[in-house]
Amino acid sequence: MACRMNSRLNDSSKEDDMAQYAGLQSVLNAVLGEYRSMGFRLIEDGDHFLKLYYQDGLLDVYNQARTPIIVIQNACKTYLGVLGAS
């Protein structure tokens, strides 16, 4: 089981890279990258959904088959911006 990135370097549509989650928490941790050490968690919920948490609070739920990695990372970045503004 592993995460496979669909790189679209030759695709003129320039869609964001998508992660194909294969059941490993380490893959979800890698999706978060540096945001994991800042208090974010990404947890599988059932067969099709991923839940994004900041500390103990649920921030969002994503369809794991249709959500680009950049969307999840941008959600973390945006939330940190909100925290910094308050």
C-alpha cells in the first residue's frame, strides 16, 4: 500500500496533483507536511472521507478520491492566518 501521485506535467489542463490514499496513516501525515507539527491532523473516516483537525477541533471533511493535496494544505494555511488575525 502506498500513495501514488498523478503528476500532470504534460497535461494542458494543469490539474493539481491528487494523492491516492491506500490505508496508511503515514501517507496522510505526509500530505500535511509541515502543518502536522503545527497541530493539524488528517484522519480517515470510513472508506471515502478524510477529516482535518486542528488540535481537537474539526475543521473540514474531504472526499479522499477527489480532493487535491494543495486544497488540504491551503486549508491549513488559511486557518493559521485566521488564528494570527484574531
